[in-house]
Amino acid sequence: MKPEEIRKLEAYFKRTFNNPTLSVKARPRKEDSCELYVGDEFLGIIFKDEDEGELSYNFSMAILDIDL
């Protein structure tokens, strides 16, 4: 993803979850997704989806049963 998109996504997540420690980082060798972190802890992947001229982003987060 472009740096501009990453900045917008990071601002969105910080605002939505009221958490300034959230950060969005580019993925090496991947241009259709980026990663979401809280501090240094990986939370999930944000995928870019372009379909029929519409752009959206999908957030995917795995939750391990041992974390519940």
C-alpha cells in the first residue's frame, strides 16, 4: 500500500479505538495489505479490496484459544 493509505488507516484505527499506541506498517514484498500493531504486538492484517470501482479495506485478526 502507498504511504498515504497507511497514514489514513492508522489515523482511522487510532480514532476508532481511541488508542494512540496503534500503528499500521507496510508489509515487505506485499502491496495489497499492511499490518496493524498495538505497541510492538501484532494484531492482524488489513487487506485492500478494489471491486467494481469501489475501494474498501478488510481487517483480519486471528484469536488463539489460549488468549481467551
